[in-house]
Amino acid sequence: MRIRTEEKGDERLIRVLLEDAFPSSLEADLVEKLRETKAYLPKLALVAELDSHELAGFLLLTKASIIQEKQNVEILVLAPLAVLTREQHNGIGSKLVEAGIRAARKAGFRAISVLGHADFYPRFGFQKAKLYGLEAPFPVEEENFMVLDFGEENFTGLAGKLMYPEPFLEIE
């Protein structure tokens, strides 16, 4: 298996993967809408490709902003992370998260936010967003709203409301 960036022509395969991994097409629709925004960064759309060249996993990091009184600070949002149902529990999701973190650091971002499983993401260094004074733009369970601070700059003092790209706010 190898992790690579999404390529032209992967879109349909990614949609099939997302529809397999989630109970509805919401995430697949979200990814298609995000690709049409300025928040979408092609180098931060990653796929896990099996030796058979089948796509087994997908991770997307998009730009988001922390809204403050005097400035907006750009960070990333990790969503979605998906693995084909039959390939789950084989470490593919973990490898995608690790690759996503490396790619985000290389791209110069300060942090990644995620709304996800409280027992999965902390192993990569994610902590509750409330520790940083970050608020979600919609109601979320505190233990599932997390941030990974890369520690290269002082993240303290960046408290504010995290604003996701518009397609996230359209999800019902």
C-alpha cells in the first residue's frame, strides 16, 4: 500500500469509497463541494492505494479560519477520513492521518482541527479544542472537537471561533 495525493480521475473512485465507508452520501457530496472552493488544497487530499491499485482510504484537509477580533488565523480541518469497510482495522486510517500531519507541516500550517472519535485522534497528538479556547461554529460534543498544535509557534492566544469552509455548514 502507498499513500499519495489525489490525482485527476480519482474523483469517482473516492466517491465510491466514501459511500462504502459512511451510511449516506453526505461525505461524498461534501468532498465534491469542497473541491470547488478556495479551501481545497490538492496536495492535502490523500488516498491510500493498495498494491492492486484500488483506493482503500481517503483523507482530506481543507483550510479553515479562527475568527478573532483583530485577525483571522488560518488552520486546517481534517474531514473526512474514510477507509473501505472491508479494509478497516488494518492501519490504513492511521497511516493516512500520519501522512496528512506530515503534509500539513510541510505546507506550513500551524494546526489541524478535527471533529472525530475521542479514542482515535489523541494518539496522533490531538487534544480537546477547548484547551486552546477554540469554539466550533455549530454544536458539538466537547470530547470530539480536537486540535493538533504543531508547536512551532505559540498556539496559545489564538482562541476564537473556528469557521469551517461553507460546504460544511450546509450539511443537514
